[in-house]
Amino acid sequence: MTIKIGWALNVAERLATLQTASPQKLLVLGVLRGTIEQERLAHRLFAVHRLLGEWFAPGEDLMRFIADHAQDWSGEGATEIFDAAEANV
């Protein structure tokens, strides 16, 4: 499993774009309202788990953060959202 931490104006569109480049089914683990600056902060907070770019290994602290703070995604577009996508790699 890999986790993507990213910012998107429209999660559905972003997920569709990522999915076309992935042979694995992607799943939105949760969303958080936030800014690009907060996304950058999340990247710094979880830097120890960074695999490449915005992709991270599922460290315990990252998974706990998602479980404690992320909201379920309704599948509709949203604004100012972090998205965490899962790919079974």
C-alpha cells in the first residue's frame, strides 16, 4: 500500500487523473479541508515515510493521522481538499 498526500480543487477529477496512470485500483482513504501550505506541512510531518514526491509508505503515525482527522469522501467534487489514495503495490 502507498499513500498519496496531495491537494486538489476537485477530488473526483484528481482521482480520475491518477487512476489513468495506475494499473492498481486507487481508493480515497479520506479528505481534509486545507490549503496548499497545509499540504506542504503534512509532507514535512511525514517526510520519514516519503517514497517519491507525494507518495508515502503507510507508517503508523500517518495511518493514525488519517484515521483521527480525515473525513470520509462522498465521491463528489470538493474544494481545498487533501486526498489520500491507496494503491496495492
